Amino acid sequence: MSEAIANQPLGNASAPGTTSSLLQVDSLRTVFRQGRREVKAVDGVSFSVARGETLAIVGESGSGKSVTAMSLLRLIPSPPGEIIDGDVFFDGRNLLDMTEDELRDIRGNEIAMIFQEPMTSLNPVLTVRQQLAEPMRVHHKVKEEDIEARCLDLLRQVRIPDPETRLDAYPHQFSGGMRQRVMIAMALACEPRLLIADEPTTALDVTVQAQILELLKDLTRQHGSSMILITHDLGVVARYADRINVMYAGRVVESGTALEIFEQPRHPYTLGLINSMPRLDASEKARLIPIEGQPPDLGNLPPGCPFSPRCPFAVDQCRREDPPLEPYQGQHLKACWVNVDE
Amino acid sequence: MTTETTPAAVTTRATTTPPLRERLGDNKVLGFIGRLIKQRPMGAFGAAICILLLLTGIFADVIAPEGYNHINPIDRLKPPSAEYWLGTDQLGRDLFARIVHGAQLSVIVAFAATTLSIVISAVIGITSGYFGGRFDMASQRVVDGWMCFPDLIILIVAVSVLGPGTWQVILILGLLFGISGSRIVRSSVLSVKQNIYIHAAQSMGASTLRILVMHILPNVMAPIIVLFTTRLAAVILAESGLSFLGLGIPPPAPSWGGMLSLDGRSYMFQAPWLAIVPGVALTIAVFGINMFGDALRDMLDPRMKGAGSGRYVAAVRRDRPSSMRPAGGKAQ
């Protein structure tokens, strides 16, 4: 196993202060089958998450961000979905080789997930108390008589005012932001070592978005948990992520620290994303530059680099050969044949 | 003159009774009944009929101690009178006593058969809908096959195999309604299982059984309650129909359907009360159950608990600091 880590490009050996990463994903492939068609939703993704680190996965809709997250916990509905290749090592154990029972012990206990839609991710017929207590009951983490105290403590941690009154309320009596706080409290109930937040703020108001992200950041820091933050909002990423993976058409096209990605984007797609983002420091007359074209059909990818049809820098090689994800500078990786220099 | 009337008005306002909700306090059962009466008067009326039916069934021997089969040949086919409130039949049996004991029989058969049918519907519907795939395919084809046969044919065959009797009727009606009802439960499960909270429960490590019982079942309770009440009424009718055809509970048991057919039809012109009374009893029972069922479904849905949400909204308003209140007037 040590050899496998050493061989793959995102090795953590050079990451300072960590002996080994908490999560190690190697060439993960997930496909969805529709009759004869095979849609490659995740196509050979490798990355790692160090202890206490926040990794952001950025990309547009359909780039495979959520499917990657779901594949980690094997929550892909099967059929039609199937994880056909790869390894997911969590603390040295391969999640993809585990039995369903072993995996159930990990889910919600060591790895917890927060979903995109706070309005529908709480069960409408159960009280907040019942739902908050559920992960603790499932994993027998907390004694039955201590559950109430723990629930109140969790609600306080996610800064819900007047938790004693709220505990017996139903989800429909909460606003979207409050529901997302309850979801976060549920996710933290068993003090997981890894938190996967799948677009946790997409459905919320802008002011609430910032509060929720601050909360997530604070709580993961307090507990020393790692976080995978999935988003299509680059603005979110800049502030809250330590490292960023940019995904396109089911693969990672660029990976680096937040500073590297924003200051020196080295993949044309990343560059396009940053240019299409409104900035406060730009002049009033500056126009946003969109990325032309549509994301490719994942069931019928173009030859060579999947971004080549939309890429303004594309050369002949791009249309023939698929570029591998290779180091550009230290831990800054890119999958592109062309050297993009601003 | 105006100054003299004002104090009187103030005192009357002060002595008026506090609103209903305050007087009922926090008692959940009383509060529920209060809301039922206030928000769903027809449902409350239906509930009263159901309670009456239940009490009649339970205390049948107290209300009509002479029993349903006390023959009195002298008083044959008497019209309703002070002595015989609802008249007598061709054997001189008191029709009131027979209706009261018939209520007991109806209650037993209806609740037993409906409970059986709901359990069958829930088990088939939830497993078939949740697991989907080949299991769903296979079980739904069995249900299709079962539903291809007309109900009456199944009933006639089953009764001729098992013979007539109370438990046979319960078993057959339970199975019959249970299998067809599984369709309704299944279709609700199909939509419920798409919800993210089911996915969230999986991601939390909940076992399949836990997801079915804790997350799917409570969310399909509304259709199950409706199914229960409509089936309850339908079972009473079906049992009457079976007895009418002579396939149900054999005489002298006082089944309302049997009374309609055996005595009611034969003496329809000499003694019309023999047909009218059990018919009216059936109608009232079915009507009451349906009304109560509809109201129950609406009231049990937590999203419709109006009083609760009002209280929380008030709490939020109180907590909010004054700076967040709209300050339009001050600004201008």
C-alpha cells in the first residue's frame, strides 16, 4: 500500500506536518449505464485529504463533483450506477472493499455528509430531537440518558437560539438556514473525522451562506476534522478551502492550494471560471468573460482533452491526446498540454 | 350618558371566559379533540358516530340483554312501537337487539379484517416500492395476477373452500383488500424514497430496516390512514354483501347484510322496517367512519399543525433584537 501512495502523483510525503493523509482516493471511476450507453460520471479521479484540511472540489453542474462524493461512501444507486475501478483509503482501510455492515459503521460515524437541499434533507414527520438523536442511536455513541443533553449541546454549537424550545419542533417550523444548521448538527453528532459537504449553501440566501460556511469552518477546526467542500461557487472556495480540485467532465483538471489556483490558474478551464466571476476590484466597464459552448456529453466524450472543443488555447495535440494530471510546480498539478501564462 | 355606559362595557369584557386553547392548557388529547371540533366539525361528528358504534359493540349485552336470537312467535312482524323500538322480524325477534348485536359483529369483523389488510398492504407496498428492481417487478406481477380475478369470484371460491364463518370472512376480506391496497402504499413509497432525507439516512449509517420503519413508514402514514378508514367502511359493506349472498357469517348471527337479505328482502312489503333499519345502520356507520378518517388524515400531518408553528414564530419574533425590526419610519 505504501508503494501505491508513493506512485500516485498526489503523494502526501511532501505535505508538511502530516505523516499520512486521512482520505486517499486513487483513480476512482464511476459509471452510469443507460441501456448500452455508459456515462462516465467520474473518470479516474485521484486526490487526498490530509487531517484537518479543507479540500474544495469545484466544477460546473455535471462535472462529477457530487458523484465523486457519493462514490466515497458507496451511496451510488445501483443499478444504474457502478463504481468500476479505483480505491478509497480512509485511515488505511479501503472503503470500496468493505462489507455493507462495515461501511455502515463508517457512515455518519467517521465520515458524515451534508446535502445540498436543506429544505428536503430533514424528514418532515420527525421532530428535530428524533432526527438529531438518530446518528447517536444508530452508532451507539451516546448513552440513551445523555442523548437529550448532547442534542441541546449540538444545537448550541450550531448557534440555534433557544434550543430547548426548538428540540421538539418539526422541520417545517425552521427556515432554510436553520435547517442546514440542524443538518450540520446531525453530521457532527458522532464527531466524524471527515465531513463531506455537498454544496451546503447553494439553496440558501447569500447572507446565510456566509454564516453557514463560517460555522462549518469553525466547527471543523474545533474538532480537528477534515472537510471536503463541494461547490460550484469559486467565491466560497477562496475563503474557506486550503486546497482546491477543479473538476471537468468527471476528472480533476487542476489541483493546488487556494492561492495557487486563484493567483496562477494554469488550466484554461480554471482561468475561464475565474474570468467569468464578478469581482469587486474590477473596473465598472469590465465585462465578464463566459466560457463558450456546453459541457461535453459524458456518454460520448470528444477525443483528446475533454475541454479542447471549448478551449481558446487548444492545439492539435489537445484534440488527439488526453493530457495526464501532472505536477506543474510542487503540489500544483494541471492536466493540460499548453502552458497558459496569463 | 356615554360616560355612564363605559364602565359596564369594561367589566363585561373582563369577565368573558378565556379562549378555548388556554382553558385546555397543554393536554395533548384534549387539545387534539378541541382542534378537531373547531377545525373539522364534520370529522368530529364522524368521530362521535364511530365512538357510538364502538360503545354499542362493546356494551351490546348490556343494551340488549335478551340477545339477538330471542324468538317470540306471538309478536311476529310488529311495526316499531314503544315495546319494540325498531319493530320485530318474522320470528318475533326484537330488531333493536339484533342491530345492537350486529354492531358488535360488524366492529369485530371490520377492525380485524381492516387491520390485517393494512398490515399486508404496508409490508408488500413498502418492501416492493423501496427495494424496486427485480423484487418489485416480481411482487407487482403477483399483485397484478391477483387483481385480475374479480373479487366476487375469489370470495366465492375461498368461502366454498374454507366454509362460511366469522374468521374465514376476516381472513378473506383482509387478504383481498390487503393485496389491492399495497398498490397505493407502493406508489407513495416510490415518491417518498426520492427524498434527500432517505439518502441522508443512508449516509448516516442507518440500516435498511431502520430506514423502512423510521423514515418511510411515518411518511406514508397519511395514505395508510386514509386506506384504513376507507377500507374499514368497505369491509363493513363487503361483509354485508357476502352475508347478503349467503356467503358470509351464517344465521342466526345478526350480520347487518344478512338481515337486509334474509329478512328484509322476503318481507319488504309487509314489514319495510326490516330492510330500512339495517340499511340505515350501515349508511350511518360508513358515513361516520369516512368523515372521521378524512379529518384524522388532515390533523395527523405535522405540516398542518397550525397552533404549533404560530408559537414558534412568536418565539422567533421575541428573540430578534430591536435593530432588526423594520425601521422605515425612523429613516424618514
